[in-house]
Amino acid sequence: TVFGEGLKSAEIVFVGEQPGDKEDLAGKPFVGPAGRVFDEGLDAAGIDRRLAFVTNAVKHFKWEARGKRRIHQKPNAAELAACRPWLDAELEAVRPKVLVALGATASQSLLGRQFRVTKDRGRPVESNLAPYVIATVHPSSILRQRTDEERQAAMDDFVADLRVVAELLAQV
Ligand code: URA
């Protein structure tokens, strides 16, 4: 089980989808390739990860064997629902001022199935989960871009969303 990591006094909570291979081995969220993109985005936006609480909508790595590799599988609605009490308990313990959903799985789990990251990213949305709730893409979607140009553009958009997060933090 990979629970969240960070300070109980954190003013910001980031929620990803589920731990990946590296996270499962380390027992910590966002420490693999997606974690490196996440850290790069935070650095560029001037957000100190050590002051944030970082967690996932689902607490276990779901995978399928392909040779010796463990390939990520998307969690289903039942798995999201099963982990929700732990996510709620984390939010209840930390009570962040800003809650950030990373990608469609976390966004739809927190904000409803109708939520569209592509349409609604980068601006605060109405929710009783925290004073400010905002969604952006999942860092691994940046890694999946096909060309360097597309990767750079996706990274720039991710950083722009994180700068909005940094501004919200400064307001509350
Ligand atoms: N992807 C996630 O959604 N969470 C992690 O912790 C790592 C990769």
C-alpha cells in the first residue's frame, strides 16, 4: 500500500491516480518517471514539494505482467470507490487550502464523472473538498507525448496550471 506523503500542516494536496512500479517498490508516491516530471513542474512554478502532501486516488499499483515488466493498468470505479475512504481520511487530516487533481482519474474521482480535464484544467472549480480545488493533467501524459516539441508544449501548459496553483496558495 502506498499512502500519501507529506506534512499534516501542508496547505496543498496533490492527488494522482495510483502508485506506479517505482512507487510500489519504494512505498512512496511520485518517485518514478512521472514523479520526475512532477518535480520539474513544481520547481518551474516555484512550489516546494516538501511543503505539500502528495497522494493518489488508489493506493495500490494495478499491473499486468509483460515479460519481466509490470505494466500499469487503469483502476476501475470499484477500486476507486474502495480507496476513497483513505483519500477522504487524508484530506480530513490535512485539510488543505488548495487541492490539486492530477489527471482524469483523480479529477473524476474527486469532482464527478462529467469533469473534463481538457476543458476545465487550470482554473479553480466549485467543490466543498477545499477552499480551492483545481485540476491539471497527469505528469505521465507529458511523458507519453510523441515528439520533443509536443512534450515541451505539454510541459509548458502543466507549469502554467501549477503557476495558478502557486497564486492561489499565496491568496489563502
Ligand atoms: N502516477 C500516479 O498517479 N501516482 C504516482 O504516485 C506515480 C505515478
